Amino acid sequence: IILLIPSISKASNDEIVWELEGVGIGISDIIVTNTQNTFLNTYYGKVQIRNIDDGMVLDSLNFENYYKKINKISITNDDRYLAISGDSPYLIIWDMVNKQIYKKFTKVIFEGDSAQYWKSVSISPDGTKLTAIAVKEFSSIVTELVVFDVETGEVILSENRNNMDKIGQEYYGPIWVSTEFSPSGQYMVTELSVNWDHQSGQALLDSVYIYKTKDYKVNNTLINNFNEKDISFSSYENVISSNDGNTLTIYNLDTKEFSSHIFESYIHHLLFSNNLK
């Protein structure tokens, strides 16, 4: 069920926040296209394209040769290229116009080895960069934040996190959770979950790192504000949102201001979209 609720954006009255309730077994991610009256959802190893008005399936893209289950999808501003991650060593960029694979990525810095799977992916609005979270299980779980140049395949940024990292004098359990480009292309937002402090025996919360894409250096860090929840970008502003229970938290990347909104019911998943008639 998709529930439309009133806009919370200060920039425009034409923006809608979507609450996605009970999206169903096999569905891991949903995105709205930018130029068409459609939205896309994953369904196990497929991506379904649906009419925004009635939800009817218009087309289905089959990636079952690569994934048993797709976990994340991302699309360029012109809706030309679709980036896909899932339970395999492959990151795929699909050409929506020519209906074929445009690029495949597997290269990471795990001592020359490839990822076992990728749990997050985002393609930049102009389609020139790709960011993703690679996962590898050795004696412990290692995650790697990677940014690729789409044209050359070169790695622009690579930052590892191990669930036994030592920070200062204490051992923590940090792993990368998600990474996403802003719709403006100015920012990349990544989330780091610190699951457990092995010294104190206390569970810890998470951190959000905000990178400027002009140099891929950290511009700001948010500590314990998003509680390992999915982060969604506004379509109009450099604004991110996250939900925890029935609370919606909004953060403006430009002004560095927070706001909170309380709803009557539990929020399962949120994303912003343009107002589609």
C-alpha cells in the first residue's frame, strides 16, 4: 500500500512524501522515476516498472542470472541508467533505453579479492559516478565503501570498516550500512553502524558521514541521529530524512538544521517524489 501524506518541504508545495507500508515479500527497494509517470520496485531477482496511477506492472526486467534477490536500485536524473546491487559479487548498470547491461563492476580492495555481495548502490544524477557498499566475510565481516568512475571503472574512493576495528583504545563493531548521492549531485551521504562496544558491552548507535563530491572529503558528521534507518533524499532540496518508529527526522545538508515530525502510525519506509498528476 502506498500512502500519500502532505508535503513537508519548505521549498515547494508540489512535493509529496510517500510512506510505503507492507511492500511485500521479495520487495527490498522502491524508487520513483524522474521523467516518466512510473515507479520501480525490486521483486527477488527482478525489477518491475509500474504505473504511478494504478500500480499496474508495465514491464519487468529479469536479473535472475545474477541475483536471487536485488536489495537496492538507483536511477539517473534522465532515467537512462539503472544501478543494481544484490546477493552476488556484481554491481550492474542497466541501459533503460537499449535494454541491455551497460557496465558491470566487481573490483574492490579486499586484498585483491572481490566482494561476496553488495548491500547498497547509488548512481550519481549525471551517471558519471557509482557508489556502493561491498561485503566480505573473513574471520569477521568487512565492509568497504567504494566510489567508481563509471566510464573508466577506476576506484575514486575506498574506505574499509571491519567489525573488530580499534577506535582509540577501544574495539568497536562498525560496518558501512548505506551510501547514496544527493539528487543535486553535490553530496554523498553514507551511514556507518556501530553495533557493539566490546569493551563496555554496550550497544552503540550509528554515524552519518556527509561527503562533498567535488573532492570526496567528509564535510560533516552526524552522530546518533538516524539509528541505522534508511535515509531518503528530497527531490528539491539538499535534505535527508529518516524514520524511527512513528518519528520522521529531517536534516538540511546546506543549513545543517534538524526538524522532527510525529505521525499517528509506525513508518515502515519513506521516500520523496515529485508531485505526479
